[in-house]
Amino acid sequence: MGSGQMHKILILTGDLGDGHIQAAGAIAEAARLYGPEAQTVLVNFPSVTHPKLHPVGRYFYTKWVTRFPLVYGYLFQKTRGENLMSQLFRKMKFYTLSRLERLIQEVRPTVIVTTFPPAAAGISMLKESGLSGLPAITVITDHTDHSYWLHPYTDRYIVASERVRDALVSHGIRESQISVTGIPVRPEFTMAQDRMKLRDKLGLDRERPVVLLMGGGLGMIAKESSSLLLTGDIAVDAQFVLICGRNRKLQESLAKELADCRHSITITGYVDNVHEWMAAADLLITKPGGLTTSEAIATGLPMLLYKPLPGQETDNSAFLVEAGVAIEAGHEKELAALLNSLLRNPERLAGLRRQAAGCRREHAAYEALLSILETDAANRPRKLSDALYARA
């Protein structure tokens, strides 16, 4: 499948949430399937630039977005476009260029891909300083636009939809610099699955509807979503699966809280077969993270969205509802009402599935990879040499 030209792709991602890492992994998997001409090195950007401070920073970031979401949303909107505040945020160096430069010298890639905004900023600053001549590509992992993704020395943007493309153009990005591929998801999410066999494998009843509750890798499941299972507001006999990601504390507290729940409940931590749980389910209740919702669309799983974080998740929700692949509940009572309505109306669920089938980008990861390889080839000197690197 390869072109014969060797490509070495350095993918810089970040673990503030799981979506950036999942998108990076999907591109790496596409490269593996492409052939030996496309090699990837995947690096967690914050752990390289700030190995000691990163765990603390990740902890406080999680606390900030969960406890003060309105502050996060305010800053997101204030810095969406180009202004003094966004320029100030962009100039804040949470990393050192010397460590980033050293990483590039060690890996010696032919192209750099970022799925994490601070990494995109770092690479652009490195190029601006004359410390790198490598093509730089940014993969935007939400259905949104924001100044923290946009940097002057980025050669190409890979985006989720035409809506994001048009928003980037309004920010002054040339349309020729933008590839609309969809958000990259791993191939297993696009494969046809036998739902009944999966339910047998996962220990689920074949007959009763399955409702999946997820909150991304950080396990940010809204309190109202889990508390709903203890009320008498759910009138349909269904089985519920709560995937808590890497949030062990949440998993343990839910196990105690829901121990006497009258509904059939399965509670898990992080799992590496999310695609099977999604394929086995009838409905997903989640906050609208870019990767989780893209995986659901690829699987054809209807979504009931609740409590999007102000900012990119609000934008994601607006896109998904407008596309007809999801419904958003504005408050707890509406969440219960919509859940009951959907479970009682298989035709409505089927309609959401049909819409998802029409929106899915089955080869998003592979198309993103092809855009990366084309950008690499187009920006590479005729003879690959140390001219790609500012310092030997």
C-alpha cells in the first residue's frame, strides 16, 4: 500500500483527557496498516517537556474543569479569536524549547504531527525560532475552532468537518492548508459486529436494551446520570453499563452507591474494548468529547448528551445535535424523560442510527494519514538531509 518513500512521523499528544491520545493512536495504527514506509513515534508531550510538574498539572487541570467549568468556558470564549488575551495565553511557555528540540534530534522525524494544542504551539515556536525546518501538522480533535489550535508555522490542519474548515478559513487559514477527514478513530470502531454475540461475550442480556454511560478516559460521568438509576424515573426495564475510565475513585464510589439498585448494573474501569461495548449497546449517555462521540458515530450508536463542558464540548454538542446523531438533555428531569422516550421508541433510536451512518467517516484515520504523508512529501527537500534540522 505504501508509496516507496520513507516517512518517519513524530506524533506529539497529551493526556489531559483521553481523546488526544486516542486520535494519535488511531493515526499510528493507520500507519502500521499502511506499510513499513510510514513509521511513527508517539510521545506524550507534557511528560517530555515537564516530566516532574506534569502529574501535578494534570491533577489541577482536571479539578479546574470539573469544579469551575464556567470559568473554563469564559476563558475559552474570550480566547477563541485573535486578541490580547489569546496572544498572552499563546506566549505562556509551559515547556522549554530546548527539550523539544532535543526530542526531535533524537527521533529525527521527517514530519511532526500534533493532536494536543500546547504541542502545536511548541512546534510552531520552534520553527519560528529557526530551530526546525520540518513540516508541522495539527489534528484538531473537536468540532470547534479556537486560537489555541492555530499557529503561524503550522503547514496543515486536519479537521473533523466542513464546519471546522469554514471556521478556520474565517480565522485567516488558507483553505488549501486544511484537510477535512473526520476525527481519526481506530479501525475496530468501523467494523461490523454481531450485537447478540457481543452481548453474550460481555455478559449482557440479549433482550433488554443496553444503555452505556461514559465520561471519557477521566471518567467524568455526571452525578445526575448515575443518580438517575436510584430514582423511580426510569420506567423501562433496561441494563446499564458505566465505564469509569481511569477514575478508580469514581468506580469504587459508584459500586457502593448502586449496590442496591433495582436495575441491572455493570460498572467497569478503563477498558480496551470500548468498541465492543458500543457495538453491543442501544444508547450512549455521555458528555460530548470529540473522540468518544466520533467513536459512537463510527459504531452507529445513538447518543443522549448531558452536561457538556462550556467550550469545545458545547460546540461538539451543537454540531452533533444539528447533524441528527444525538439529542441533548438540558437538565436532570429532561434527561430522564428523554431516556424513557428513546427506550420506548425503537424507531427513534433507529433514526439516530441512520443519521450516524450518514455522518460516519469510515476511513478518517487513513485519510488523515494520507494527508500527513502528502504534506511531508510536498514540504521535503529533494534530498533528505540535515537541512530538515536546524542543528546536527
